[in-house]
Amino acid sequence: MINRREFLMAGVAVTAIAGGAGTWTRAAAQQGLSEDQLLDMDGKGKLTLLHITDIHAQLKPVYFREPSVNIGVGPVAGKPPHVTGQDFLALYDIEPGTPAAYALTSEDFVSLARSYGRMGGIDRVATVIRRIRDERGSDNVLLLDGGDTWQGSYTAQETQAADMVTVMNALQPDAMTGHWEFTYGAERVSELIENLPFAFLGSNIYDAEWDEPAFEAWKMYERGGARVAVIGQAFPYTPIANPRWMFSNWSFGIREEDIAKHVSDARAAGAEVVVLLSHNGFDVDRKLAGRVEGIDVILTGHTHDALPEPVVVGSTLVIASGSNGKFLSRVDLEVADGAVKGYAHRLIPIFSDVIARDPDMAALIDQVRAPYEEELARELGRTESLLYRRGNFNGTYDDLFCQALLTERDAEISLSPGFRWGTSLLPGDAITVESLHNACAMTYPEAYRSMMSGTLIKEILEDVADNLFNVDPYYQQGGDMVRVGGMGYTIDIHKPFGSRISDMTLLATGAAVEPARDYAVAGWASVNEGTEGPPIWDVVESYLARNPVVTLQENNSVEVRA
């Protein structure tokens, strides 16, 4: 049996023999990993929770670079998940160049990606789930999906999530909650949820007209000889981060008092374990764990954080399981005398070259993708630069989008939303229809062009900055900073709202952005109803037709004072 550090370092001996990270072949890298190693865990108690979240419609293995910049403010500054790179490796005692270093950080990402390969793939996830159910007994296992599952790919967009629903049903989860799911619109979401063979839980979603619960809030399960209550918490700021008009009949919110009541009701109904299946985001859930008593486990999502250990707040475990199918969390609970007495946890990395494909799931995935394979594979260009999105201020994928918007929409300044979803491409990779849509597939993709004053542009940046850097997590409304093309600026994250952004400058001329002057601004993913413009994927495809080889310079246009 290997301990936690040995698990995280699986494969380090191969690195040492071969002379360092990135200098050895993928075959050699794989010799340091095995499926049994990745799943090996000393079981505890009888009850097992399995958690996956923020898949963003990625059925196939992907590259996904974790952020190099993830700044925390106030009491969470410097605390997980706001630790990256070398600091992350040191905090969790992970050796550079190991599988864990590759999976969990951006350090030496390109060379390690070439060694260890892609991660994820729902057919590999299915293998892990099957093996754990066989080991623990299916009657002792709860599989819980944290949401952001149905959106984020070409095929999900084309089928209006039918491909993801079909595949996820085959995994047989016990419950899910949501966020981006709602951007398919209330009618489509209701249709899909009504036909799910498992529970869709949304304790914080109310009918906007009647102010009454719109979805089942929580459900009791008998697993591992214990009564387990699962409370569902959808993303509380969905109508702010996404178009309210798409689901105007529903209202959202954190609704802390409601959660406390559900915990109390569940305990009164005999729950020995209470689980919050949450899409709040990590810092919101950490605060909530300190304010609402009686929650044993919070399975958190939305912020895409992957942590190899739980963060313990009082008696509550906060579990972060990453995104894009890269990880599956397993939590074993020992329950006695009506309460949790102990736990064991493992963040399982889904190395797609190591974990076997489940043949039935692989066939199902091929089936739902078959009508689209030719278009998915159509090549639009190639990249000589690493393309990624995650990071508080910049991502190279958004640098590409911003350049395309400037050029194709004849703009002086461009804006690309700071979504956390979007897979990565390595230097030398083809940019295909599939990989492009992995970064922009959504139901409100219109690329607008409008005139905005310098004052309005600053207000937009200030508003987004407060969403990200407000010291109270309950006021952090999702996403990273909006990405800006054609303009640089300085941000002081410690200043109050309205005072964080300064030194706004046009990159083409070096001239200061004037508050009273109007500028031609292009962007995409506006939450405003009736936004006009071509879909962003057409804009980028048009740009790539004239610029088929993407080479990006390091983006230093944002000066960060942290």
C-alpha cells in the first residue's frame, strides 16, 4: 500500500533514472504509472462518495493546463486553492516532473503533457467508477455530479445537451446540480430534467413568480448502512453571470438560511450524513462551511479547483475535484452512532493513457459523436504557441480570440469573457472545429461591435474585478477577469470597488484611454438579449483562414499589483 505522498509521486523513480522531467518518452512515463496505482486506497467504513464536476461536455481525453495565477484576497490569500506553481508543489510535497505535478499545476506543462499525455475521457471515468463500485459494493456508493456538465463542446451545442445526457445517464449518477445547464433555456432544461433517471437537486432555485422552490432541494439515500442526505446547490449567481432572460422564471441565490433549514430537516428525518453537492465555488463554500452547522461534506464545484487533500473547516470536509473529467474524487466515510467518525480521501487523476477505456461507454461515446466526426476533425489552422484559458487575467486562447475580434470586427479594443472552461492545445497541434468549440461553444455566442466610452470600459473592468477580488466570497459572482485586446491597464486588487483599474492605454499608439472619448469595442458572450453579430467561432475561423499559423507573444498588457 502506498501513502499519500507516494501516490502523488507515482512515476518519480522513472524521472530520476531518465534524468529529469520532459526528457523521456511517453512510454517511459507510463511505466511509472498503472491503473491499480491510481486507484489504490485503503478503504474506510462502508460508505463511499464519488464526485465529478465541471466536465463541460468533454467526452474525450483532453489537455487542460491549470492556472499559473490564482490570487486569493482577504482571509483566503495564500490559502488553497489560491496557491499555484512551485508554491503548490511545496505545499503538497510534490516533486517537480511527476504525474501529480503535471496534473495539478502549470509547471513545465508542455513537456510533461508530451510525456504523460491527455487526461480525462468519460470512458476512462466509467472504468474508475465501475472498479470502485465493484470494490465497495454498488449499494455502498453514491455518485454525485456537481454540474457544468452539459455545456462546452460542439456536439453538446448541436444536440442541445442530448449527447451529454445520454452519456451521463449511462454512468448512473445518483444526483446532480447545475449552472451552465440553464443556458439552454428554461424550456429545454425542464424537458431534460423531467426525463433524468436520477435527481436534479437545486435547493436555492425558486419560481420567480410564486417565490416557491422550483426543484427538489434534497434527497435521502440509504448507502453503506447509513442514511445520507444530499442537498443540491446550483450556482447562486447564474442570472448575473449568464443571460437572465433565458430562464427568467427562476431566481437564484446563496440562500444560506435555506441550506441551514435543509440540514436541520434532514437530520430530523434521520440523516446520519449530510452532503452539500455545491456549485457555489470554493471560497463561497469555505465561508458557508464555517457558518452552517451540520454539513459533513461539501463537494464543491464551479471554480475548477483540484486539491489533493480536503480543506477542513470545523467538522466539514470541503472537497475540490477539478474539471474537464481530469479527476474523480473518492471519499470513504466511517459512520457510527448516527455520525461521521472518520474519513479517507483520494483525488484520482484520470490519465487516459493509463486507465483502460470502458468498452460499453467508449462505444456509446462514439455513437453520439458519429454524426459530427467529419466536422469535428476539420482543420482550421495550427498553433505554434500553447493555447490555454485558465488564469486570473490572461489566457492565450483569449489572446487569439481578442486578436480575431480586433481584426475581423474592425475594433480598437476587444473583450473576451473570463470563462474558466476551455481545453488546451500544445504547440504544433492542429486547431480543429472541435478544439475551437471547446473554448467557445455556448448558446449566446454573438460577437458584437459597439461604441463605448473610456468611462464605460473602465466601469466594466471595475465590475468584473469586484466579482473576482471582493474580500467577501459571497459577493464573488464567478469567472476570471475579462480579457482585453488592444488595451493595457493596471489593476490593484487591494483597492476598493471603483478604484482598482488605472493607466488604461491603447497598445497600438501608447495613448491613454480618454474617459469621454468613444472607442470601437468588439466582444462576445454578452448577457443582453437581442445582441447582434456573427458567432464567435465564425469570427475566429475567418481570422484563421487568413492567419493559419498562430504564434502569440507573451501578454504583458496587464500590470497586477497584488
